[in-house]
Amino acid sequence: MLLRSEARHYQDYLALAAQISPKDIAPRVKAIGAAEAKLISEPDTELRFHSVVPAF
């Protein structure tokens, strides 16, 4: 249930951003996705990101 709710939230935020942005938001969304993927897939020795396996 939470997963579906969160999925709707992100879609709502993207729709709002697209409505108010004077430019196409797709490149920025892609860049943020790439940064998040890197954070999720790489070890984090300081445990700053909640979804990654700690490196220690």
C-alpha cells in the first residue's frame, strides 16, 4: 500500500514541476535519477543515505 501511495506522490510532484517550469524537466529528472542510482548502488562509509548497504 505504501509503495503505491509513494508512486502516486512522485508522479504528482513531476506533474506539478512540469506545469510550473518554463523548461522541459526531463533532463533534470534524468540527472537526479542518475545521482540517486549512484547513491543507492555504491557503499556509503558515512551511512548518510538510508537505502544503501553500509561499507563497514
